[in-house]
Amino acid sequence: MNHQNEIEVPLLTQRFEQALGYAFHLHAHQLRKGGAIPYISHLMSVAALVLEDGGDEDAAIAALLHDAVEDQGGAAIRDEIRQRFGDRVSHIVDACTESDQKPKPPWKQRKLQALAQMQQAEPAALRVMVADKLHNLRSIWADWQRQGDSVWERFNADRTEVLWFYGACVEAVRDRFNSPMVTELEIILNRLNQPGNQ
């Protein structure tokens, strides 16, 4: 029986399934900032946003792995990603990696690097970057509604700097990447910048 919403050949293959398992393994002991939420939830959310925005399987795999180099082992993980999932996935992950140095550089330095990378990113990498920023900002907004200003204590920067960064991200992509995700980023950013929310 062929239903209207069924396709002959899956859009996602075993590569995606393998990437999900690999991401789960890499981040199994990691939590999101400020709570007891497994980190994998962020990676799955970013991958979902990428797919819903028209991204292909490579971009979705890169979304699952976009923090792996930075958080889970630097160059060795980069090489493993390239070996397992190919050059294109590895290039997208590299574009999304703020730093693979240990210890990490200061917050502002990393964010300036991220902005420079956004301005040079190819479309698939830009889609993953924007999805990452959108999911992070959605989480900040939801947590701010529950916790108020204590949400800003989880960052290595103050509220003004964090909101500056997200505003700069919007500016960096607004004219280069036509996506509802950019519009949603702006909407949430405007909510967080409203006088009553400061």
C-alpha cells in the first residue's frame, strides 16, 4: 500500500542512523548548560531544523556532529568524522567549530571567530550554523521565561554580550541566507531585548 506521505527511497540512509549513534556516544556524558538536559537533545534539534529547512543528509549528519570537534577531542575526532562520513560532512563540521584548542580561547575571541566563519560559510554550513544559533536562542528564551535573569549566569559573558553575539549572527546572515530560521532568530532576539525583559 502506497500512502501519500510515503516514498520509495528513504531520504535518510544508514549513514544518518550511524551519525546519530556516534553523536550519542561522543556526547553521552554531556549536559546542556544550566540544566539536566542530555546534550544529544540539542544535536537532534539542530539536525531536525536543518532537515525542515531543506538541508540534505550530509548537512543533517554535520548538524548531529557540529560540536564534536570542539567538545570531544579536537583533531582526532575531526579525522574520525572525515573517515566515517566523508569530506563534505567534515568540512561543514569544521565551519561550525569555533575552536578546537584546549583550553578554549576567551568567549569574545571565539565568538568573533564564529562570526568570521559565518560570513565565509557555504550554504550547507550556514544552514547548520543558523539552526544551531536558533536552537540555542530558543532554549535561552524558554529558560528565561522559567528562571528570569539567572539564565545569563550560565555564560562566560554577560547578557549584553550574549545578545550582541546573536544580533551579530543575524546581521551576518540576513542578506546571504533566506530562511524562516533567520526570521525566528530575529523575533526571539527582539523579545529578549524588550525593555521589560532586561
